[in-house]
Amino acid sequence: MTRSKKRILILLLVLVLAAILLSGCGGVDAQGNYKPGIFEPLAAPLRALIVFFHDKLLTPLFGESNMWGWSIILVALLIRLLLLPLGIKQMRSMKEAQAKMKILQPELDKIKKKYAHDKKKQQEEQMKLQQESGIMKAQMAGCLPTLLQMPILFAFYYALIGLAAQGRIDNAAWYFIPDISKPEYRQGMTWLTQNFTLQKLMQPDIWPYLVLPALLAITQFAMTKYTQQAQPKQDDSNPAAGMMGSMTWMMTLMFVWFALQVPAGLSLYWVVSNSFALAQQLYVNRQAHKWESQLQLDGVKAAARKSASADVEDAEYKDASPKPSTASTKPSQTKRKRRRKR
């Protein structure tokens, strides 16, 4: 198993364990009392912010109806605005990796042809060249902000179940969703899978809770599509590209599965956050040419020249190596002719 596949499996295992822990255990004891956990230092400010927007801002202006949902939306937008510089840096790092890949692609193609019959050596040489040119570093810098957002998501989960345990968001509807505190944190997916039939999907207490996970899948798909459109076409044998592509799709499926087991308020936060990120990605795509002209690509150009010169030296060495001489065969041929004449 390659190192990239191991990283994917480890990341997915962490996400699965986190989803099982959050959806199965929650932060509420058997008596319904909220128990602060490891995310409480971040969950408490988020909970207070949701309550502030609801009690002090939205309800006095617009009344009680649907305001808990709008409070969650405002907090989601505020978090995204605070993370905007980090998000822009993430996308610029990805653009840097893409621009470097364009320059390095001819050398990667040469490595592929050179080691066509040795896939392990081919991947090792491609990985080495990408590390020397800084592509791997730029790609990992692009992934880091996404991973840093996971603690915020988990903290938001605990913020919501804390509000549910206090009775603040019980039966709090948001337009077509009857209660944003449902499905309950200890139900898992039994609310959907128990006595499952196709008719059950159309029940008024079931279908509203499928809309937000579906929107989550759509926004994730759109983000992936627009991100891939901005990238240069890469060789499928490129291990870094394969790692990033597999991670994107597997995490999308993981997130949708997770969204079916958590309160609708968290899915609402998630969809709003994704929509903001999608708008951010569209902006980045429009700025692509401007950013590429400002990138420092001297390092990757030097790596490409080094790889090309190494190939030239290798070819010259092969040409200069001694070849089997045909001169030694001539005397034997003349001797044979003389013997025939005799």
C-alpha cells in the first residue's frame, strides 16, 4: 500500500470515529443534562453567539418565528468572514500548486515513459521531483485550512445539543423544517432506517430532514467541479493528484452520511458555509490569471531544468559507452576467404 493511500485511510478512519462519537454519544447524559466535552471552550462562545443573535437582534426586530435558523445562518456567515483570509490563502496555495504542475508536467511525462515498466520507481521519482519543486508543500498547505475547520464543525454540534438540552431550540421550526434540533443526537440513522419504506420518505416528519443533506451533497459536488475546472489536466499516475481526488470524493460521501445523523441546525450551518466557500471559489477562479502572474516559480523552473539536464547527461553517457566492435570480426572473415582459395 502506498503512502498516499495510507494517508487517505487514516483520515477517513478519523472522520468515521468522530462521526460515530458525536452522533452516538453526544454531550448529554441519561437524565438529559448537557455534559461539556473537549470542544466546550469553542462550543460555549458559539452557543452564546447564537443566543445573542436570536434574543438581542433578530427576535426584537422580526419576531420569534424562524429566528433560531436565521441566528445559525448569521453565525455561519460570521465564521466564514473571519476565516476568509485563511480560505483565500488556501486557494492561492492550490493555484500555486497548479501553476507549478503546468511547468513540471513535461518532466513528469518523461519519468512516466522512462519507468513505464516499474510503477513503484515511477511514483518515487515523480514524488521526489514534486517535493523538490515545492508542489507537495503547496498542496498540503491547501488542505490544512479545510482540516482546521473540522473542530469548528464539531464545536457547533456541541453548541446546538447544549441549546437543545436547555430547551431553547425544542420545536424550533425553520420554514419547511419542523424542528432544527432533530434528528436527536443519540438516534443515529434509526429515524430513517427503522421500518423503512419508500412511502416513509414522503412523510412530513421525514422528508424535510433529507433536504439539507441533499443540498450539502450538491454544494460539495459544485465545489469539487469548479475546483477541478481551475486545475490543469493531470496524469492519472500522479500520486499526489490521485490522493487529492480520492480524498475529496470520500470526504463528500462521509459528510453526507454524517449530516443524516445530526440535528438539522448543524446541517443548515454546513450548507451555508459550503455556499459561502463556493462563492469564494468562483471569485478565485476569476482571479486565477492575475494570481499566476504574481507567483514565484523560480524554484519549480530550476527543478525542471535539473531534471531535464539529468536526462541529457544520462543520454550522453549511454551514447559514449563503448559499443561492441566489428573490427575483430574482419580478420576472421579474411582468413576464411584465404582458406577457401587454397
